[in-house]
Amino acid sequence: MPRSHSLLPCRSGEKGSIPFRLLLGLLASFLLLLSTLCPHTAQAAPVLILPTPPGEDWRILQGYACGTHNSWDRYSLDLAQVNGPTYNAPIRAAAGGAVWYWEGGSGTLILRHSGNFFTMYTHLARAVSTQPGRYFQAGETLGFAGDRGSRGVPHLHFTAYTARGDGWSGKQSVPLRFAEGIDLPEIGGCNQHGGKIVRAASIKDPEVAFQSAAQPGQWYTSDQRIEFVVAWGGGGLSQAWNQAPPTDAPMFARVTDGYAQLADAGEGMHTLKVRAWGPDGRVTLAEFGPVGYDVTPPNPPAPIGDLAVPAGPVALQWQPASDAHSGVKGYRVYIGPNPEGASEWFPAEPAVRTEPLAPGRYLLRVQTLDVAGNSGPWVTLGAVMVRP
């Protein structure tokens, strides 16, 4: 028998017990201490774009770690323009956020984003606005590069970090990844990614590219996988069969690729719809299809009964078969004496005309095929007696 454990409150006066109120006080003190020791992690870090002007090459003068990036701001970048003067180059918001702090001596502007996530832009010659709460859209110019706090060396010092609610305690920078497809992970050592040249892209709508062996307008009897990748995405995506996903928020945050299985939509003709969010909140709705899924064989035609006809060519006709999904493509037809007979004779319509038949008894057997490729059973619709 497994042991069971229960927590029972201590009663004052028992030997070795702790008064319950004192225990609660100790617990509260411990939780308060723990909150000051554990750094805050952002609940939903925004997708970032490069803060430099679009279309321009900028070099990472100093990357992660060592040098002046040796504390909470380990994952910082010093950026300078490759071709042209860095001084007075427009610097844009890496994500939508509100002005939280400005310090004139070093030209430092800090934007606050959701989830206690911050981006910091330092050495600005001037800021567009230092008014607390002033909101900048992702990609909007917030200031101009300069050399405040680093006299004679114009560059942008950029950091993204998390902190606790006060914005100061528990600060911790994060490795950087940008919507332009630039990923700068922790790789160890000093000046990580130093010397790398990066180029920002213009703000644009997300672009969804689909890839699948399935072709729109076609029917399939096997499951098909439809994959998709979002370019200039990063804000998340939602997907749904046959209807546009909701517009309020993405189903999958900070995701840029995905897939769907046709079988999940069930039998029928379906269209996959994907809504993608960009780093600046722009939204694109794209679709793939329609694509059909049908695994149910068609229903056989109704019997026609026995017929008596004179010798010679014989014209036979039956009621059309039915199919619930892709529709009837045609029929394989056998006319002969074998009760299990089959053949590859294939008319699209529910009618045939034979070559001259010798006197005797013949069976009309039919197998129905649907557009997707499912085939029903061979069934005998009737007998044909050819008179001499």
C-alpha cells in the first residue's frame, strides 16, 4: 500500500510545534525574499525588428559579452553604419512600445513593452520625444544616432531586456533575434557576433508561403500534409479549415511556421486559411486550396433486372451511381457469363453499346469509381438473354 501524506496545522502548546501565525509570517517573509532574488521573465516578449534604417548595412562593432557588455547587458550590440556617416542616422523602434525613460547624458531612450520587456537605445544625438508614455510603433523613428556618452565614436548601443515591475531591479538582457531572419544566439566567448553585417528591412505585410504535395482542386484518398512558412512574421499565427481565423489574437504566439493535416478537416473539399501577424502588428490572411479528401467508396447503381434482346449489338443503360464527396468519375463494365467477372472497360456515362453478341446468357456487372480514386464493389445489375 502506498503511503499517503497530509499537512496538518500545528496546535499551540504541542511539543516541537510552531504557532500557526508565526509559520505564516515566516512563509510570507520567505516568499518576499524569493521575489527579490529571482529575476523577472517576460510573459510575452515582442518580436523585434532591427532598429537601424531599412536597406542599409550596419556592422556590429561590439557584440555579446566582455568589453563594456559584461554585466546585466551582456546581450548588447554596438552598431555603426558601413557606408555613410552613422551620426544623425534615424533609429527606429524595434517593437511597438511607450517611452519609459530618457537620460540625456548618454542619450539613452528606453521603451517599455508588454510583459515587463524593455528595449534600450543609447548614444542618441537626440530623441523624437522623451515624453513618458509617448507610444512608438514598430519601425517608427524614435531618435537619431550620435555619440553621447561615447565622444567621437558615433554608434547605437542596443539592448533588449526583462526586469521586474519597477523596470530596474532584476534587469537581464536577452539574446537577440530579428524578424529580418537574423538570429544572434549565445555562442560563448567574447565579442560574440562582432564584425557581422546586418541589414534591416522595410516594414511590410507578412507573407505566407505554402508547400505541399497536394495540388489545389484535386481530390485525395490519403492524408496530405500542408506546410507553411511566414516571411516577415514573428507576431504569431492562427489557422483554420474553411473559415478565416479570429482577428483578435494569434493562436500561436511568436511562431513563423506550421502545418495542417488534410484528414483533420474530414471528408470533403476544404481550404486552409492562415492568418499571420508581423512584428509591427500588421496582419495577412492567406489560403491554400481547395483540396479534397475522400475515402468513402461510391454507392453502386440500382439493378436493372433481366432483359431479352435479339442477336447483334446491345445497348445497355442503368441509373447513375452516387457518391457523397468527390462525385462519380465513371464505371468499369463487364458483360459475360462469369458471375465474378471483371474488366477494364470504362465508360464515363451509365450506358454502353456492345459489339454483336452471339445468342446466350450474359451478365451485366459494374464497378463504380469516384473522382478521388475510390472504387465500389463489383455488382451484377442484371442478366441479358440474347435470342437467336
